[in-house]
Amino acid sequence: MNILILGAGGREHALAWKLAQSKKVTGIFVAPGNAGTAQTGTNLKINPGNFMEVGKAVIDYTIGMVVVGPEAPLVDGIHDFFLNDPRLRTVPVIGPVRSAAMLEGSKDFAKSFMVRHNIPTAVHRTFDASSLGEAEEFLKTLEPPYVLKADGLAAGKGVLIIPGLDEAVRELKAVTEGKFGDAGRRVVIEQFLKGIELSVFIVTDGRSYKLLPEAKDYKRIGVGDTGLNTGGMGAVSPVPFADDAFMAKVKARIIEPTMRGLQMEGIDYKGFIFFGLINSGGDPFVIEYNARLGDPESEAIIPRIKSDMFDLLEGVTMGDLEKREIVIDNRVVSAVILASGGYPGGYEKGKTIHGLDRTGDCVVFHAGTDMQEKNVITSGGRVIAVSAWGATMEEALERSYRNAGLITFDGIYYRTDIGFDL
């Protein structure tokens, strides 16, 4: 079967790398892809948001399955587009329909869903420009710091954690006035939960699910979790505190109520669910849902899946996922992101990347890369993920960092403390 993967980042390269290992997969196409996916399959210069172009490619290249990497096409309804086109409706899409993708597309929708199904999350309320007075009064009932979240998609930048009340009120007004565009027309204000975050993932056919490896990612640009939020500067899997007892709570209190809630509300969900959780005092709480795999977590969790990943996705499409097998590698995987200087602010592109051929004992997943003549060059803020296995976290990190040190490009930057807090 030919598979089309939508997206251009490290997550999509990791998916392509893994799916290419399946004997059932004959061809991998990635749209638009990067320099790494070009080595694994065929890149198609198509915008994943242009559904007509995607549909044409599916027909032209005899695609048998579409795997959606990023969130925007899902929230915009690419799965629905396929179901509504007579030529495409028989081509399975791994990713939820629009109504189900609202778990990520609207934080207010997600919070309301959690309340309806008794899923633990922070105390919260939703406001807009017409209710700023009420919002300020609600802020006064909370202890600092204050958490403001744009309701819609804001490319991972729509969450603000603010130490003071006056600043929170100012930022609330700025968000409703367009700081994050239309995504911030409504704002969720919620209680700040103290604890350690982790990411938990499942794949589901709508009835049953398989638990994928969990991970912890590192969002801040600076060492010691300082500076601006990014798309993620690294990840590790497994997470030491996510032992059997903790994960039993996650399943009983969060995953299974989520699955039951989707079924009760008639929401047919086929694809990945990412549970952004926090361990607060030994108990898991949901920070957010995502309707797809995370990035850079994918570069840490996918290398830990030993079984055939295509077999799982086929189980999603056939509705018999419960019969499929998932085998997890017990080793630790660490993923360290090499970024462009200046990211997440302004940065330059087109820098030649050297040393990729010198790496070993790791997998180099490409994110913001492209080809210029015969050279691999930078084309984004997060450029490379260096993923390595180890019997211990220390061993995995040593290998990731040793190989990261062999790769160079002008302005290269990476955090030197990924995983050290664990």
C-alpha cells in the first residue's frame, strides 16, 4: 500500500521512518516533507491545507491511506472532505473528523467535555471581549500565577502563564483584541496546577485503543526551563514517575472516560489522541487534548515501538484494533532538538548543515530542513532531532548529545539539560 503523510516536521519524518519498515507498505509519500523524508520516500510540494491538491495527489499516486501529522488540517476538516468526496471516501484517513478534532481546536469545547464526563482538570471559565469585567473578577478568585489560553489554534503559542494580576488583566485584553488572531476571540482562564507535565498517547478505532509510550517534552528555549515557549526543545521516554500505579490512574480517570464520553456523544474518533497531563501530588490532571501525535515527543516515542506501526493503523481503519499487537522497547529514548539561532524569535534560513554523515548509534530526524543542490540546509526554527536509545536515561542522553555535537550549522543552538530534571 502507498501511504501519504501530511506535514513537514520531525513528527512526520519519524512516522515515515517507522512506516517504511513495514512489509505491507510499498511507497511513502510526504507532503510537503523535508530533506529527511526525501530519503525515506517521495516528497510532494503540496500544502496540507489545500484539500483539493491533497485529494488529487491521493488519486494520482494511488494512495491507500492518509496519515495526518499536524493539527490544522484536522481542525479544518480534511477527514470530512474525504468522506464527502465520492472518489476519496474509501481512502482511510488517520485522524479525527472535524467534530472530534474540536478536542484540540477549541479549549472551551475540551474543558466542557471534561466537565461533562468527570475528567480531572483545572478550575476554569471562558470569557470574551464582552465579559472582561467578569473575567477580572474570576481572576481575583484564583491564586497566582494566572493561566490564559486562547480558545483556538495558535501554533503552540496561545498559552500565557502570568505572575501578577494586573499583567494578567492587560494580557487578557490584548488576547481578546487580536494578539493571537481569531484564536483568541475567546479565552479560557484556569487555575495554575503545580506539578510535572507529561504527554500520554493512544491510537483508537473509536471503540478500543492501544496505549503508546509516554514522554516528557521541554517547551522553554533556555536551560533550566527559562525563556520563551517553543514548539519543544527535546523529549524523553519513558517518564520515570509514570509507573504502573500512576498509569493505572491515567487509564481509569482520563483515557477510559474520554473514550466513553466520545462514544456517548456520538463522536466517531479514529486516530491519535494526545493527553497533555500534569502529575499534581501523585494524581493526573488534563491540561489539554491534542488530536494528533506530539512533536518532539514523536521522535522519542516512535523509536520505542518495536511492532509494525502500519498494522496498528490498519486496525484503526478496519475497526479491529483490539486484535492488533503493540510491542514497546524497554530502553530509554532521548530526543534533543537542534534549533536555528534566534528561535523562537527571528532567525535566518538557508544555513548549510554539516556532520550528518558522522553520526552513529542514533536516528537523526529532520524537521526544518531542505535541499539546495546537494547540500542539506536549514529551513525552519527547529531543524533536527537527534534521537538515541540507551539502557538508562543517562546512556540515551550521552548518545544524543555526543551526536548533536557532531552536527554543525551557522547559529546552531540546543538545550544542554534535556532530561536532567528526571
